[in-house]
Amino acid sequence: MMDEVWSRGWREAHKAALQAREASLRSGQPVPTLWSELRMLVRDLITPPVQQQTETPCCDPASCQSAA
């Protein structure tokens, strides 16, 4: 019973992935592959991308109760 549910879900996911691949081929976009995804993951693990953090005050100091 559980195997049937899993198999059905896998077939639907595989069918959706094939349709997405065909759509991106038709539109001329590069098709991501598992190998390219793994390379990007390893690259990001070795040198993590720099995230720019903007400091925004959580509230107006004149009207915030926690600023007092």
C-alpha cells in the first residue's frame, strides 16, 4: 500500500520534472542538471556568498517603549 503511494508520487514528480525540462528547452533557457546543482552547492560551501545586511532600526527611538 505504502509502496504504491510512494511510486505514484514519484511518477508524478518525474513527469512534472520532464515537462519542466521540455518547457525550458523550448524557451531556450539552460536546463539545470544535478551535476550543475552539486557544483553550485560545493562552491557555496567552500566560499559562502556574501550577504549584505542593512541595519534598520526596529522602531522609532522617540516612540518605542524599549528604547527608553
